[in-house]
Amino acid sequence: MDDLAGFLRTRRSRVDPAAAGIPVDSRRRVAGLRREEVAHLSGVSVDYYVRLEQGRATQPSEQVLDALAGVLGLDETERGHLCRLARQSRRRAKAPGKGVPPAGGRGRVRPEVLRVLDLVAGAPALIMDHCLDVLAGNRLAGLLYGRPVPGLNTARHIFLEEAERGLYADWETCTLDVVGHLRLAAGQHPEDPRLASLIGELAMGSERFRRLWARADVRARTHGPKAYRHPLVGRLELHQENFALPGESGMELLVLSAAPGSPAEDGLRLLAGLGADGSGAERVSPRPAVPLSTPSTPSIPAPTRTPM
């Protein structure tokens, strides 16, 4: 799904030659740096760098990777991605035909983690895996999305469900985040058939996804602003925090909080009230395979879908 050669080519094309100290004139036809320029600046032979970009040199040293990262202006996330792709190339070279073991199917959320999820009050909270599949969500998460969130894939929701696009106040930024995350995930789980299928589906169904995927940008979104346009309570300016779950491969807890005293805090309070009086979703339960309550706990109405 991702490879070292392709990543090097896309990073090279975005470097400004003048910023790298290379004179530029009107006759230059190459976007970014030429291969020989990258080789010279990083201290490797032109032949070796060409073989890297052609996928024929599969075991670059840490020193070479550090030099390339510096020349290409990679940030911390991109450096990690570069090193990960190089390690995969080494493994494939040592064991031809054998890749990294594929990741499993959708993971199960431990009941103890679900109890923690229920403790998040006043803010939508989700548990999501590396494929951006929502495995569980609290009550406010269901109210925010207007639907049961377990089983929702946020990448499909953003790129393929046209009717849902209006929920995201900054849709274009959301698409950048999604593609950047999936690029990272492809480097971490190169043999995951579920992830490969998702990427193929998105590429077939969305021209914007195809364009962004071709750029090979990677993003590690751990926190930041997230804005929604809810059909019932209006605009919600929230802050997203991602918490990696220890011992849970690729799973994260996402919490969308509002600043104290802000209009968004009032909006979430109103949204919670709408759900409490039966006009919106109630407690959103994860897959039946994971028990959430004792038999004595009364059943709770299933969420209803809110028109977008």
C-alpha cells in the first residue's frame, strides 16, 4: 500500500531548490529537487539514490535515512514514516514473498475501557481503530452524529456520504487529516487487507481522495480544533484530544470537548437535553459481542437518525 520509493519521490518534488541553495533559472522544468541534487546534498552516490527511488536499493542505513530526511525537510512524523518504510523494505529483502503479518480484524473493546468511556460526561467521546472504524461511543457521540456510532467509519463518512458532508464545518481540513492518518496507518500495517480494501474503496469513490493520496502526505493528528455544524444546535467549536490505548493495537480514545463558558458548551448541553427528552439518541452501545451492563440494567432506546 505504501513504499519507500514513492515516498521519496513525492517528498523530493516539494522541496524548493532555492531554499536548498541550488540556483534556479527559467529553463528548469523539474518540480522540486532533481535526483542528482538530492544525492549530492545527502552525501550518497547518484546511482544509489536512483536505485532507492526505483525500489532496487532496499537496505538504506540509518545515517543515509537521517541525511535524506534533512535534505527533504521532513518533520518528525515524516521521519518516522520514512524509517518505517525502510524497515519494511529490509524485511522484504531478507524474506522475499513474506511481508509484515497482517493486522487482525476489528478489535474488541475491553469492558473496562468501555466503563472509562462512560465516565466521559459533557463531551462526545469515541473509541476508534487504525482504519478509522468507530468501535464504541458515548451518548453524546451518538447525538453529535445523529446515528449509532459503532460501525461508523469516519473516512467513508467524510469522503463518500455526500449527505453527511455538511456536518463538518471545515470539511477540506478533515479530508487532509483522514488521508494523512491513513498514509501513516498504511506504513504501520502494510499487509492489512481491511485497510487496503478501505483505501481502494475511497480511491474509487472520491476524486479528492485520489488527489490527496497521490501526494503521500502523512499526518499524526493527536489534538486540535474540530468544528461541526449540527442541524439542531448549530455550530460547535470543539477541541479534539486523541489518547492511544495501551495494549490495544491501533485503538485510540477521542474526546471532543468545549471550552468552559463557550457557545459550544451551551450547544453540547442543549444537545444532551434533546436526547434526554426522547427527541435524540440515547446511550450508544458498542457491538453486542461486548457486554456493557448487568441484566438488571434497563434497556435503552436505540438512537434515531437526525437528518443532515
